[in-house]
Amino acid sequence: MTVSMEQLRRCHFAVDLGAARTRVYVKGAGLVVDEPSAAAVNTRTGALIAVGEFAEKMTGRTPGYIRVVRPVSGGTVVDIEMAQRMLRHLLGEKLRRTLRRKPRLRAAAATPHDADPLAQRATVETLIGLGARRVELVDTLIAAAVGCGLPVEQPEATMIMVCGAATTQIAVLSLGAIVTAERIPVGGDAIDHAVVQHLRQHHELMLPSQSVRPLQLALSGNGLTAEGPEQTEIHGRDVATGLARSVHVDTSAVRRAIHTPLTAVLDGIGKVLRDCPPDLVADLADRGIMMVGGSALLPGLDQMLRNATGMPVHIAERPDVCSVQGLGAMMEGRIQPLALDPLAG
């Protein structure tokens, strides 16, 4: 997956297809789409009923013949046709007409680190179905590092952690290339699942799939590293009776449940540091880790990483859109060529 800055400057739009949200950046217009990666389909007729935010709200609230699907999983397109239909509706007719007028329409797309050829091909086919003549693939780690302003072109180490819904990607970068990286199949969804399972097993309570994110309900105002016997009231459905019920949950127990999946993330950071040259590790002692991605906003996660690694940990200003903003900066030519010539992970 190697692409030059010159090739990226020729692109007209960029897409970041995430498991949680889809974002589209159009050259000269900026970020034009930031919607959940969801589509509601009528299984009787095959008609697309809703996409994005509206489809997300329909999850768990539809009759049997309407199904809410997610064509993207872990940053990889798993249903090309549905992903194309979703993107067409998210872009809108006016924007699609504008893009079609571009001669030899080119697109850029962020793909997970070490994505296999089939996953890369699925992303390319999705964008070709939108009219792109050529698709340039960029490693998500590089795109996110550029988007959050890290000096990736310098001969010094920078460490980035992309916290997604389905995966967490960690890398050390230097001279515009990935020195060492690791992708862990643990993300915000796994953390939410740990909370849901804890409440089901210990309180016999099933949480609704929508309303507010279960994790934020349980930890709002406390964080992962808070101490003390704080309690939070949770509303859900009783497992046995099916009736609505509220319980007071000890947030310290919820924090312990969350630490289990986060152990894999800490192991991944350790592996990346062990595989990194000593000179670059010395740089990281001062620079620390930059966290990006929607799950980077998990309360207390940054402090937990500081305690575990002894390194400074920073959260990007807008962590959820760093990858697509990085793609946009490359297309607009707002970064030195050295930083992007070797994109291979």
C-alpha cells in the first residue's frame, strides 16, 4: 500500500469508512459527511429506507421486515453493494453531480493497518461503484497522525493510538513511515459489551441497544481511574420478567469489568515498544502517546495508560475526525512530501 503525495494531490474526495461512522472529505469543501455507518433495509422489497443517523436510531425499534445493517466492520467493507448504496444516499444528489463533473474522478480511502488484499479490494470496489476511476489507499495510522498534527516527517519517534469501535491500532512513526505497529481486535464495542455483560450477569438487567451509550451511562463523571464507592442509576429491562427496572450500580465494579478488554490494548502497546529501536523509545519518553479515534474519549482511558506506561498521554483536539482530516490535508497539499512518500505499513 504505497502512494505518493503527487498521487494524493490529484484526488478529488476522501473516504474514511469506519465500523461506527462514515466520513467523506471533498477537496475544496472540507468534511461534508459524518454519519453512522448504518442502513435500514426493507427485507420484503429490498428498498433502502434510511441511512446514517436516522437508521442508527431505528436499531432495535423496527418491525420484523425492516433490518438495520452495517456494511462496514472494523474499517473493512463486508457488503460492497450496501456500502455503495449507503454512500450514495449520504453524499446526496447535488454532491454526486458535482463529483461526476470532475475529469477522471479520483478518490482516497483510509484502510486499517495490515489490511489483507481482499479487504483493500473491497474498499476500492466500493468507491469505484461511486464513479471513481482510481482509488488511492492510505494507512489509517499515517492519515490519523497527519490529521492530529504530529510531526511525522521528522527523524524522531511519534507514537499514535487509533481507538476505533472494533479495533485499536498502535504505531511508532518516524520519517513519514511506520517503524512498528500492532492492530488489536478490541475497541469501543468490546468495552461496551463488557459493561452490558456485567450488568446482565450481576444485576440481571438488559440495557437498551440505543438511547445513550451504556459505557457513558455507567462512568459519566467518574472515569476509569476514579476511586470510591460511587453508584450510578441504570435503567433497563429485567432479564426474568421483561419489565422495565432501574438498579444502582457500583461504578468500581464496572471499571473492573472494563479493564479486562483493555488489558489487550496495554499488551499491544508493550509489544510495539519492545519491537521499536531504543533510540526511538527514548524520544517517546518525552513525546508520549497521541490518542485519536472516537473511543479515545472514554472517560479515564488516558489516565489509565499514563499509569500503566509511565509515559505522557495526549488526546487529539478532535480525535474522531483525525483520519479523514489527515486525508484532506494530503489532498490539499498541506503537508511536506517527505511525510507521505513511503506509506507502506
